[in-house]
Amino acid sequence: MHVPEIGPLNRNIHFAEPLGSGDYIVQSGDSIHSLADEFGLSPDKIWDHANNSELKTNRDNGGVLYPGDKLFLPPKESAPMDKPAEKRHRFRRKGVPAKFRIQLFTDDKPRENLPWILLVDGKQTASGTTGGDGVIETAIPPRARFGLLKLNNDHEDTLELQFGHLDPVDSMTGIQARLVNLGYMHEDPSGTYDAETGAAISLFQQDNELEVTGQPDKAFTDKLEEIHGS
């Protein structure tokens, strides 16, 4: 497969910078679901608040925030509730699970009918078998941070996972992380455009019938987000 020579990064390409004007500074690993669970709010109440409109417009997905983003967290509201006197009542806050989704391939072919077990933060959370498209999709705790995906009941066929650590697709680290997840790169994201990054972008463009430039232009990032699923 021919990969064209990669030139320097086009400096006119805009990459993600922190956005928003709230009081909470987003940390690596934060997501709307994890923050909603931590502060006792619903994800929609945070994400749909007018004070977060700039983030919502530019980030597209509350599960993918950029470290340094400033998020507004609205105050909790306690609704009055009538109840008979002298009786005990137990209330349980309803948690909103996050979603984990991954598509598995071998030599560009989906890994179908593959048994899997997902451990989240050291505890078995879900199990199942991939479908014909090689997709695994399941609920995970909103504040999940780390996971192990064991495939085919084989302890050696295991993927290490970090939940909530995906930067936006218009950041270099976000591009590199998605290329790693899709098998186009093998090194951890560095945030620096280099020869490996350019070659990986070119291969992705070639595989998806885009103009092969090695540059992360909008056509590339749109397709990357579509194929990756986020």
C-alpha cells in the first residue's frame, strides 16, 4: 500500500482549545455523565443549560470534553414532597449509566460471535457475544475510569480501557487516540503531529476514499468521528 510523503502540518488547521465560562474546570477523564453522578444532577440538566451553550455547540458530545473546558454546574433543586406523618421513607437517587461502545476488527473484518467479559474498575460489569458487525455496546457506571475487556475467554486477548479520556476530534490528542483505537497508530497520543501521525492519517484517508493528504482537514475529522463512533 503506497503512502505519500508527508509534508509539514498545515498551520491553518484549527485545533481544540478550552471553551466555556463556568466555574468547574474539566479534568482529563471527566464527562457529563461522571460529573452528573458526582454532583447529583442529570446529564441533560447540565448539558442543556443555557450557560453551557458554547460548549454544547462546539463539543457536540458531552461525553467528549477537553481538559480545561469551563463547565457551568447548575444548583440542585429539592422538590417538596407530601408524605404521611410519622412514617419512614427511603429515597434512592436514580443513577444514569453511561454507554460503552466499541467495534472490533481483525484484518478489516468484524470479529463476530466473539465472547467477551468487561471488567470496570476491577469488577465484572457485563458480558456477552459480539454480533455480525463486531460491536460491543453496554451500560457502564457513570464514574467509570478504567476497564479490561477480555475477549474469547482468553486472558492474553485483553484490551485495557480508559473511560472518559477521549479528547475532542478537533484536537491532536483526540485525533491520535481515535487512530490508536482503530488500529492505525500504536503509540500513545503525544499531541504532536509527526511522521507516524501523518502516515496514519494518510492510510485512514485512503481506506475511506478521501483525498490522501496526510493532513487532518475537516473531511478527515468528520469521517474519523463517524467511523470511531464518537
